[in-house]
Amino acid sequence: MTEQGGKPQQGFWGLWSISFGFLGVQIGFALQNANASRIFQALGTPIENLALMWMAAPLTGLLVQPIIGHYSDRTWTRLGRRRPYFLVGAILCTVALLFMPNSPAIWAAAITLWILDASLNVTMEPFRAFVGDMLRRAQRPTGYAFQTAFIGVGAVIASLAPYVLTEFGVPNVAPEGQIPDTVRFSFYIGAAALLLAVLWTVFGTREYSPEQLAIYAVADGELPPPPHHVPTTTPATGPYWLVGGLLAALAAFALSLKPEAYLVSIGLVAFGVAQIVSRRLIAAGRGDNLLSHVVNDLATMPETMRRLALVQFFTWGALFILWIYSVPVVAQNAFGTDDPASAAYNQAGNWVGVLFAIYSGVAAICAFALPLLSKALGPVRTHMIALSAGATGFVGLFVIRDATLLIAAMIGIGIAWASILTMPYVILANTLPQHKLGVYMGIFNFFVVLPQLIVAALMGALIDAAFPTEPGYTMLIAAAVMAVAVLAMLRVKV
């Protein structure tokens, strides 16, 4: 049914079908997050090099998501606008999930992680925009809550898989240099689940055409898309970014940082070069190109998005620390080992999967309380409360030495995770111009990716220099970073 000529009001099964594919996407992400470090260490990667192995994931997101967002905003095929990206990404994800636990060497696992993350990004960001496309403004909090719930359920399934398979007698220990069967079979099951879930959304929904979206935008109180816009200017700050990148490289050299630190410098230089090239293309009358569009959109972000981007920067820095270092932290603090080939270490790896399942399950449950809490307190205060719970959870991971009691820490992180996956996107979907929802969601991902790059570039050197035998301090750093995100949220006005 429709109200006042706006988008149809979706019922339960409509909301289900719109977001069900995200269940599969999150199964892929959760398998990656909970097991990639375990796979790398099983293949011989020392703990101080784990962050380097993870560099491919954020770099991929930085490049892929704005490109996919830009083109998905402009795509219209027989299959629709966003669904072609769901389908292609899901097929590639399935192949990568099948191969990764069979990687014969560290380099093969690193390349497969890069392919897996690229494929997940191709699928994920159009899903974020898909909710904004399909739902009227008033129903979007519920739509993103459905998506968050499916993310939680998918993560529970993926995170528990090695633990459950161990209980059924599947070997959880492998010879040195090999991946345990529990991990391999978990990836096989996850590959099948991901593909089937995404196919449900691809073939179980029908997208609105660009003409329908233009009509619905007016009816729902949003501005209609303007005529095709060609960028006419690009910020003149390119040379400053270029010089900043070179200075960062000199600092890395002077401080004798590890090679991965130079990737941040390369990113700064690349952004400066992109601005310079874009300005020259526009000056030559060739401004209608992907680079100029993305650079221009980045420079003209709405103010709310700018302030929210800072919150995302610190939030995801803390989360990335959790995903990289949770296995060695829990292994040492709660299981008393730092030997990746030991039975206790692999038991710790399984327990981290359980802990990840707990925080994801908490997020799935909390997701449906968030729209009510947001209505009562507003999205800003709701997000601040949730992020504060997350910071407390990270402190718990630092101080708690009992494996079972770590569940309490994960409850706090689960509350934060529910809000991280819901509130920023509700705020954005109601702030951004609908005809650029895809590209802006992709650009917003810059501030998810940049802190991951910085963590990956610097954390290994920090561990090596400050606490080489005490990885638990990484969780204390994560708590501090999350607390800064809470303070940054004070600047966000809706």
C-alpha cells in the first residue's frame, strides 16, 4: 500500500526480502574477521606482521566502494539498479571463501583475502543504498534495523561454526603450516549460505525505476534528482595532500617504521594526485568522468556527513583492533598460550568465534530496540550511549582473565555494534540526496577504511616497540579510541 503517493509501505516480508541478502554478506565478513588472523598464523605469520596481512581489506574498500556506489547510482538493467552488483559480488565471494582455507602459503592467503574483501565490498555498499531506495523516510530506521539483525544472525552463524564443528568431532588442530578442518568446513558452509541468501534478495525483490524514484522522492518530501551534473571545479588542495604524503613518508623513514607505514603516505600522495588530475580534466572540458565526480562529491559532502565521518573514523579504528588481535589476546589472557600450533591456542580461536557470535547476537537483538530508543532520545544520544557501552567492553577485554567472563565484555561491544550498523546510516539516508545515495555511502566508507589503514600501518610497530609480549594492551588502545568517538558524536547535529 502507499501513503500520499509515496513509496509503498513495506510489510514484514517485504522488509525481510530487501535485507535478507545481507545475512549472507555478513557470514562472509564474519568468517573473514574471526578466522583470517588464525589462518595467517597457522601458515607462519608472526603476530607483529598480522596487521600487514590485513592491509588488503581496507585498501580494497577504499578503492572499490565509491566506484561501485558511483556506477550503481547510474545503473539500470533488466535486473534493476543495485541487484546486478549483489549477484556478481556474491559469486566472487563464494569462490574466494572456498579457496581461502586451502591457501598453500601466506602469499596465497593474502591475495585471497584481497579478492574476498573486494567481492564483499561490491555486494555490501549497494545493499546500504538499496534500503534507502526501497523505503520511505519514516520506515528507514526499521529497514536498517532489519539489516542489522541479519548482520547479527549471519555473524552468529559464521562465528560459531568452528566451535560447533569441533563439538561434532571435526578436527580442530592441524599439523604445522596447515589449516584445521573446522575452519575449512566453516568456509565451505559459509560460501553456500552467502550465495543462497543473496540470491533470495536478487530474485525476491523488484526495484523502482529511476522515473518512479523521482516521483516518490517528491511525495516523500525529498528533492528530486537534478539534471545530469558535470563537475565544474575540484578543490585546489591537491598539492598540500601531495606534500603531506611525502612528509609522512620521511617521518616513517626517520622513525624506522615497518614498510606498511608507507602505505598511508602513498594514500595521501594518491589523493593529492587525484585532485590535481581532476582539476586538469575539468579545465580541459572533460569533467564528466568517474574521478572528477567522486573527488567533487567528497569535497561537497553535507556538513552532517562530515561530522559523522569523524565518529566513524574512531569507531572503526577500535573495531579493526578487535578483529586483528582478539585471538592472540584471548589466547594469552584466558588460555595462557602464545603458540599458534598448540591445542590451547586453537581452543582460544574457537572461543573467540563464540565471543564474536555473542556480540553479534546481542546486536541482532538490540537492533529492534534502536528505532524506539532513537525516537525517544534521538539518534545522536542513542549512538553515544551505545558507543560508551562498546568502550567499556574493550576495557573488559583488557582486564578480564576468565574466558567465560569475557562474555560480559562482548555484550557491551554487541550494543555498540548494533548502533554502529544502524544509526549512522539512518542519519545519512535522511540527510543525503537520494540520487547520490550510492556514491555517498561509498565515500562514507572512506572513514571506515582510513582508520583501518592507520591501525594496520602503525599497530605492528607499536606492539613491537612498546609491548611485544603483551598484546592485551591493544584492547586498552581500542577502548580509548572508542571513547574519542563518543566525544566526536557531540558535534553531530541532526
